[in-house]
Amino acid sequence: MRITLEDVCQSYDSFEVLRNISFTAETGEVLALLGPNGCGKSTLIKTVCNVKPAFSGSVHIDGTNIAAINKKALAKLMAYVPQGTTHSVFSTVYDAVLVGRRPYMEWSYTRNDLRIAAEAMVAMNVGDLADRYVNELSGGQMQRVFIARALTQDPSFYLLDEPTSSLDIRNQLDTMRIMNEIVKGRGSGMIVALHDLNLALRYSDKVLVMKDKGVYAFGRPEDVITERTIREVYGVDAEIVEGKHGKYIQPYDRSDAGLCIS
Amino acid sequence: MVKELTESEMLMEAQQTSLYDILRNKVSYDGLEGLYIVTVRKRVMFILGLLVLTIVASLLALGIGSVDIPVTDTLKVIGHQLSPSSIPGPENEWYSTIILKSRMPRILMALITGISLAISGVIMQGLLRNPLVSPFTLGVSSAASFGAAMTIVYAPSIFGSFYYGGVMILGQDIIFRNILLILFSFLFGLASVMLVIVVSGRGDASRSTVILAGVVISYLFQAGISFAKYISDDEALREITLWLMGGMWGVTWSSVLILIPIVAVGFILMEKLAVDINTLSTGDDVASSLGVNVSKLRNRGLALSALVTSACLAFTGIIGFIGLMAPHICRIFIGNDTRYLMPAAALMGALILLVSDTVGRVIIRPSQLPVGVIMYIIGGIFFMWLITRKNWRNMA
């Protein structure tokens, strides 16, 4: 499956959020969205899955305009996990994960639905929380529950908005690795908004860097994530260091280098 | 004290419960499916238990009142009605009259009203993702009452003899007055829900905003009711005042027979929305990405709940808090899956209202206390407990 965006613009009321975004994402690949806070990553993800239809421009899935695809059919193609959750979900973890089967069911869950949900919970390491209430969980546990729900949806594409933001370092790595394995193993695709450039460097196949509501750069992570990009997009000086386990980014504060503004 | 791990220790710990192992079936998940099936079984048992309790309570309630009737005679009356040839009626012929003419419609009304308020509570709480909303807190009750009050005051002069006319359905007189009452209660009930949505912004407005909007709208319609009282003549004033207290005394078979199909159809349609309402618990955006048309679902669900509550309240007057109490009590036992919560809360609501009404009938007998008054007392205490619960305070 291939998702193509052409000249997508987006706005909230009269406030422009995205400007002329074009790119292509394919199954079998992890595409990382990078950019500073408020650059429109979340809005872009919502636009891709048609939760917020594009103001202008178009989103195509294998050549079909997304607006022409039935909502339920689209739900089988794409799973969306928003950033954090502002409200608590007052239901058990199992119920919250099973919700992902909505596109496939009418009123009751089959044994198969239960199995898929169980597998997803175990994969995201929340199996032992199955009968706990979601609102009693920690932020990191909740986030894993919501990713498990996306796995339960069994889509061709995963759209994750900062899935690792409230996870500890172990769960960050585990989550990225497992999603990577699913993408490679099942031939799914993933578009993931990330703040951690190191995770993007390690786990993505392509990177889209956003700046000022538009695309700054799009390409392979080692080509795109450079010291210059980091400086121009984030306004941060950083060094890309060749470590024992591959490249990693070491940002440093300007004051460290004796460039203290005051 | 935080223990510092060496690199090799960290590596070891990471390997012990690596997600890889789990994915590769090294950890069993058979138990999890079993867990869910057990959960569902528990939920169904809870619902069946409530059903049995409600039936028993109804039978007992039929027997008690200003005249106490033994349970065996109550059963005889019902049995005789169902199968006149095989089961003889009770020896006291007037037992039949009391039960069939007076108590049975009243008890059915309590059950139907309890059901409708409780399912509306479940639906509203699910649709607005707000544990504090209910027909009462959103102002639907006041609005519906206003509609009914206006009907009582104005309809006789506008519609004339038509108002008191009726048609025979199933051997019962269906009076046009009752149909008008339902119609106008519903129209105003619906208007109040729409107003709450508009005033509070959108469906996912913050919890307190929605409640405040509900309170404001409630006051508006209560002012309207006061106005209706002020301009009404003595007879209408008495009727309105009595009926506003929230009671089951004026209930006839005619009103019960209109309500049964409305609430039954409402329940079935709401139950059909239950799966979609479950998806809403994850937020509007996720629900939408799961293929649910959120605004359509919200409008449809709120209109349905306005319909069933307004229709019942048109006859009983304002009865508060059932829509909050029944769903929350059930949630403690069976969780928040709307598919199961709806029938459970329906029965719980029916049971609470039936018990309260029966208590009201006997506590100062031979006189009666309006059930609305009892519900205000129990419900008020419950509501205070609810808003101080840590669990929900965190959710605001």
C-alpha cells in the first residue's frame, strides 16, 4: 500500500498549520516525522488518516482519494494513536484494546477478536494489566495500551503520534523495535512522529523533517539527520557521533561552548 | 535508594522479559482470552441477578401498600390474568382490582421510568465522556417538565375537546392528552440537549463546562415552569404542582401502554449504538479513525435519550439522579462496556425507582410521599459522594 500526499494544506479556522506538504509513504517502511514543537506533526498525522480532512491538496491511498474511501474500510487500512490522552478512559485494558476490532465487528467479539487483542496486549507487555482500569495506569502503561489497540486493529498502516513520549528508555526501545518488527514482518507501514532524533536515526527507513508548517527535508535518515538540519530546524548545536552501536546525536547547549547570550 | 546498574546488568535485565520472547510465543497468552470470557460471564450473571431481583421486588411491591396482599394472592391474580382457565383468581375479588387497576400500572411506570432514565444516563455519559452528565444534570428533566407544564396549561384551551378525546388500542383508552404531553416534553427535552451542546461548545468540551451549561439551561426552564404556574388557573396549578414533585400516582394503563413501545424501541436503538459509544471512550479522533461518524452518533444518541426520558417524565414529573446512580453503581461491578452496562443500569434504575416508590407508598401510609422527593434525598447524597470520589476527580 502506498500513501501519497500532494500539496496538502491544513488550517484551524483561519490559522494555517500545514503548507504544501507532499510525500509518499509505503508499506514495509518506517517513516519518521521530525520537527520542533508546534510544527504540525500531529495535524499532519490526523490529515493522513482523514480524521481531519485536508483543507486543500489531496491524500491518495494506492491512487484512490481518501475522501472516496468508506470510513469503515479506511479503518481497516489505518490505525491512529494520538499523542498522550487528555482524558482518562474508564474501562478495563482488555475492553480498551478490543475497541480496535470495531471495523471488523457488528455487536459482539468473536474468539478470533479476543485472540488478536490478547496477542497485541502481550506484545505491548500489558497482558498482566488486562483486567485493570485504564485510568488507574501510569502514563507509560496507558501509551502501551493504546498502541496495543492499534495492533488489534490490524491495519496496513500505523500512524503513531509520539508513541514513546511517556515511556522509559527500555519501553521506548522495546516499542520502537516491536513496531519495526511488525512493519518488516507483516509488511505493514508506519508513520511515526518522534521527538527523539536517536530513535529516528536507529529505527526509521525514511525521515520527513518539518519546519515552518512545511517540509524541510525528506529522505533516508542518515542523509537527512545532519548537524546542519538539527541546527536549522531545532536551533540546537549537536554533534553526530559514531558510537559502538551506530551513530548517535549528542546535542550541546550553546552556553557549554562559551556562547552564553547574556 | 536508586541502585545503579552496570551495562551488563541492564543488558541481562532487558533480555529476561524482552518483548521478542513474547512475540515468539515464549510467553503464553491463552489465559488472557479465558480472562475476558470469565469477565463477560460475570457481567451476564450480574444482569441476570438484577433481573431476578427486579422481578421479585415487583411481585412484593404489588402486594404492599395501604392494603397488604399476600404474595400467593398476588401470584394468583397475575396467573389468573395470564391463564384464566387453569389458575383460579384469589378469594378476595377486590385484590384483583387493587393489583390490576391501581398498583400494576404504577409499578410498571416506575420500572419503565427507571429504565429510561438509567439508559439515558449511560448513553449521555458515554457520548459526552463525562461521568457527571445525566438527563437531570443536563437539564433535560426541567425542559421536558416545562414542555409538559405548558401542555397542561395551554393545550386544553387550544385543542378543546380533542385534548380529552382518545382512541381504543388493545382495549385501553389512549388519550390524546397523553400523546401531546409526550410530544411537547420531547420537543423541549431535545431542545435542551441541543442547547447544552451549543452552549458548551462541542461534544468534547470540558466536563465542568457541560455541567454548567446544563445547570444554566435547567434554571431557564425552571423559570419557565414558574411562569406556567403563575399564569395557570387553580385546577391546572394543582395538577402541575403535584406532578412536578415527581410521582407515580396519576399513572394509568393508558400512559404505560404508550411508554412501553417508546422505551423498548429506544433501548434497542441505543444498544445498537453501544459498540460505537465504546470507541468514543478513546477520544473523538480515535473513534473517527475506527470508522465511527462521531457527530452523527452523538446527535442520534442524545436525541434518543432525550426521547425516552422526556416521554417518561411527561407523566411522572421531575425524577432526578437515577441517570447518575444506576450507571455508576453498575460500573463498579461490571465496568464500562456500554453493551453490558446498558441492560445492567436499566435494571438497576428500575429497581431503585421501584423500591423508592414503594417506600414512598408505605412509609407514611395511608398517605404517600412522592418518589421524586425520595430520589432527591438519596440522589443528592449519592451525587456528593460521586463528585468527591478520587477516581473521578482526577478525570475532570
